[in-house]
Amino acid sequence: MTDDEVNRLAEHLHIDNFRKNVRITKIWKTEGIFNPKAQGFIRRGKIGGNEEFDDEIKLKAEKWFKENLANTDIEFPQF
């Protein structure tokens, strides 16, 4: 990749631009995942978002991972 391509890709992937990406937010709204009353779709844009989960949500997430990823090679770290 050229320096210009790297710079354009970095700009495209920047968290602020991701937040403004109409195609992404439209998909989430269409699927009924987006909650307009809740905090924004993209929170801080930093690693460690699971710190915002309470114990109940962590258990629900771990249960979902086990049930829905059982027949895949995808693994998620424990909370």
C-alpha cells in the first residue's frame, strides 16, 4: 500500500468517522438493534467496553457466545 492509501484507510477507520457512517447505523436501525433512547451506538471507541457490563449482562453475553458459537472456531475471551 502507498502512504496515501494507508492514510486514507486510517481516516476511513477512525472512530469518529465510524460513528457518522450512515450505512452502519442504518443497518442497525433496520435490524432493530439500535436503541435511539440509549447511549450512542458507538460509545468510547476504546478497548475495554466490557467494563461497562454489569454481572447480569456478562452472564447473558457468555451464555449467548456458548449457544451461538458452539459449532464454530470463533472464541471470545471470558469477561
